[in-house]
Amino acid sequence: MRALLLSAALLFCALWGSAQAQQALPGVTAGVQYDLIDAGRPYQPLPPGMVEVAEVFAYTCPHCAHFAPMLDAWAKQLPAHAKLVLVPGVFDREDPWSRTYFAAQTSKSLGVLHPRLFAAIHETGELPRNADSNQIIAFAGKVQGVNAAAFKAAMLDEASLMPKLKAAYEFAARSEVPGTPSLIVAGRYRIRGDSYENLLANARAVVNALAPKKATPSPAPAKPAVKAAAAKPVPSRS
């Protein structure tokens, strides 16, 4: 019986070691640049070969406000196989800030409103951190480039908001996000870093490690040897 248990334990260790080896990424180390998320998966589907870089953020987070312009500049330098995706932290179903993100996205005003929200909370004081939906709707309506009617309608559209809030909440939960801002690459790699710069450098290293492998060109087929033409007999002169 003891021998049987020992064999089972050795088999488990071998399988676990094999799984770890398969998950290892070239050039980066688990526990240094990233933590592996065992049950992780991406926030949203992307085309085959594409790598998702998801940032879980909160408008009320001062660190996210400082990080946002750095992340935006960094994302513009990503290789073709990677894409940045923003995921608002959902703290409860009535959280007005996560609703604001999705309403801005739906009303096609996210590009204009996203940086203005950070500034309004952390720089100008136009919005308090505990602002409610009505205050945010009133603020957004004054921002140039925002379709006020479309934004308000999106903020009040429960049927559209609920699935998005649920998906964002579940992504952060299964990714075991410790706080904001957090970067999750390919749904499996939670990036580590002791500074904004270090966080971005480690994320880029993981993105590079996940680059699609270039196909090795097949060797050109050998050309058939050309047979020398047989010499024609020279007619004799007799």
C-alpha cells in the first residue's frame, strides 16, 4: 500500500512538473515578472495569435490616474500581436464609475471622457470620488465631444450594463486582482512590479515571450540532376 501511494505521489509530481514546464515562458520567470493564474482566461475573445493586455483600473484610484498616460504611451509601442484592453474595477452592481466606463464606451465618447474623468476627480475637483450617476451625467454633458443624450441613455440602460458589469467583475475575481492598477496578460499572467516603469517593462517582457513563433521555412526541394547529353557519333568519311 505504501509503495502504491509513493508511486502515485511520484506520478503526481511528474505531471505537475510537466505542466509547469509547459507553462514556463522563455526569458521571464514566474514569481519575478509575473504570477501564474491557474484558472485564468482572457477578459474578451481576440483573434488567434493575439495577446490581450488587460488593465483593471478605477477612476477613483490616484495611482490609476498617474499610470493612465504612461500606459497609453506604452500601448502605442506594443507589437502587432498584442492589444491593450481596459477593464473597470466593479465593486458592486450600483458602482457609478464602472457604469460610466461602459456608458462612455457605448456612446462612443470614451476617448474624450476617459482622461477627463481622471482629471475631474484628481486634479480639478469637478467631481467628488463619491459622485453619483446624476452628477457624472451632468458633468459628461458639459464635456466637448460627448453626445450627452447618448451617454445618459447608456448610463440608464440596465439591460446592456448588467452583462458588462458581470463580465468585468468575474474577470477581476478569477484573476485574483489585488488592487488597481493591475495588468493581466493573456488572462494567465498577473504582472508584478514595484514601480509603474517596472510593471510596464515586465508586461512587455511577457508579451514578447508570447509572440507567435515564426514558421521555419521548409528547405527548397533539390533540383533533379541534369543528365549530360549523349555525344552524337561523328559520321565517318570514307
